[in-house]
Amino acid sequence: MKQKLFDKFAELFGTPDGAHFYFSPGRVNLIGEHTDYNGGHVFPCALTMGTYGAARKRDDRMIHFYSMNLDRFGVVEASLDDLTNKNEYNWANYPLGVVWAFAEKGYNLDTGFDMVIWGNIPNGSGLSSSASLEVLTGVILTDLYGITDLSMTDLALIGQYSENNFNGCNCGIMDQFAVAMGKKDNAIFLDTNTMKYEYAPIHLEDAKIVITNSKVKHSLVDSAYNNRRQECTDALAALKTKLDINALGDLTPDEFEANKGLITDPVQLKRAKHAVYENQRTIDAVAALRDGDINKFGQLMNQSHISLRDDYEVSCEEIDILVDLAWKIPGVIGSRITGGGFGGCTVSIVKNDAVDTFINDIGKTYKEKVGHEAEFYTVDIGDGASRID
């Protein structure tokens, strides 16, 4: 991969001399969906698929971005003197947004840079291709410009800041945090309210994590994602008329049930119920994992999907078909939608001897029902973003 990137870099920019090589993973969230901006817990892990980059400083103030996946856009050129989101920049608004966010935080670059990327995260799949690219850019900038006082957590927060304020998606911190802080063979149990986290080993001795891509593309910016966040904010405001809380994640299910009458809007009530119960499911799921009870973990994954489908309403027909098919296959421990929703992927834990059946049976029936094929990835859990030499 390195040679492929460096060859393209040389073709575009004359020589790869002085360029460095970087990798930033995608992520999948095992449980804890739409809890990150509600002050709850999440349980994502970094993947071994992700975004590769080659980059080198320039002597002038120009920035050049090139994606080998989106070569129809050619080299996208921007300037340090005009860090604004432009439609013609398309995908390059994500790395440019990180440059803008660095400047907003007081890290102004003295010169521009050239950057070539290639990724194997399917676009619009819900596996965080945007967060992967944002954290990759953060790692590149700290490395190229010798910025030593930013931690990987800081880079995650900068990536989130840029996506919220430069690209207009009001996402929580989970995606960027998982990409930045990933650890091989571990998921991250993160309290998004306090940013306290711990690694939890994922030892699936007789099972695999299988991601199924519905091939229904979603864009969180254009979807109802921001609406869901507003509905939760409104529900929280109603609860705060009586309760001293800062986030929906502060409530236990019992506390929520005792006070839910404060929320008069039926839609806001459903959104808040999901946020509170999903937070508890995540806490319970990690406890089950520590106890070696993978079946309980799977049951909580299934409950998570039902809540995301019915209370949060971020699923879609194609995703529900994939999950319903998965639940019927012996050897499937748990299956649910993952990511922001409105398309994208499911994540399933499948016993080793059922993986082939899972892929073959679901693949065949899904195509018959929907009219196009799904894609399946049996994934490994990898490390976070870094320079690779």
C-alpha cells in the first residue's frame, strides 16, 4: 500500500522524497448508539480497515489533497489564506476542516502541504470514513509541523470540532475517539460525559465480528441526524425543569420512568427513552463481557437494534431485513444496526461455524428482497491512527 501511495504521490508532485506514510482506522460500535452526544457510554473499537495517507510539507501556502478513491475530483487545491468550506472541494472539506480547526485552536501552519490518501472503508457505510480522515489529518499535521503538545484525545476532539463547525454535522465524540485511541483486540468503554475510558479485551474464542453493508448510503449531514440531536436536547430541557441533570446519560431507567411525564412531546419522549436505556444497555453489555457472558452481550445488541428501530427511528427497511435475517440464523449471538443510521451497516457476532451460512444465506435472501447485493466484512480489531515507517 505504501508503494502504491508513494507512486501516485510522485506522479502528482514530482517525487515522494520527504513524504511520510500514515494510517487511520475506521471504527465499528458494538453497542451504545446515539448516546455519545447525550452524555452516555459507548463501546466502539477501531478496525484494521481504514485510510492510508502520504504527506509532505510545501514551501508555499497552498494545500493539495488527492484521493485515489475519488480521482474524478483530481487534485483539490486550497490555501492557508482561505480556510473556508466550498462545495467544489467535496470530500477535501474534511481534511481542510481539520486545518481550519487547528488554526481556530491557535495552531497556524507556516506552510501548506501535499497529501494523497487511499481508503478501504466503504463510503457512506457508517464505519466512520469521515472521522478516519479527520484523525489521519490531525496525525499528519502534528507530525509534519512538529506539534508536540496535542494528545491523541486532543486530536479526536479537534476532529469532532471540525466536523461540527466546518462540515455542519453535529456528531458526538465517539467516532473520532475510537479512531484516535483504538487498541488491537480491545474495544473502548468510554463515558462521553467525563471522557473517562478503559480498554476491554475482546476475546471471541469461537466467534467473529461480521459487518454487513446494506449498500444503502447515508450522509449524516443531510439526514435527520441533527434533528435527533435537537429532539434529545428538547427532551433534556423538559426534564431539567425538575431534575438537576446535565445530560440524558445522567439518568437510570428507573429515574427516567419516574420523571418521563415532564416530556409532553411524544416524539421527544421516545428519543429520550432510547438514550437512557441504551446507556444502561451499554453498561450492562460491558459487564456481561467481563463475566464471559457473550450470549447476554448478544441479547443486549438485539435489544439495542429494536430501540434504534422503534424509539430512535434511525433504521431503514434494508437494515431491518439484514437484522431480521441474522436473528433467524443459528449461531448468530447478536446483530444490530451500527453507526449514525439511515442506511449503512449492521454489526453481528457470529459463531465461527456459522459464518459461511450467515454470509451465504443472508446474501442470497437480501438480494432477492432488495434487488442489490450486500457486502460482508469479517473484521479484526486494530490500533488507532499513527505514522507508519
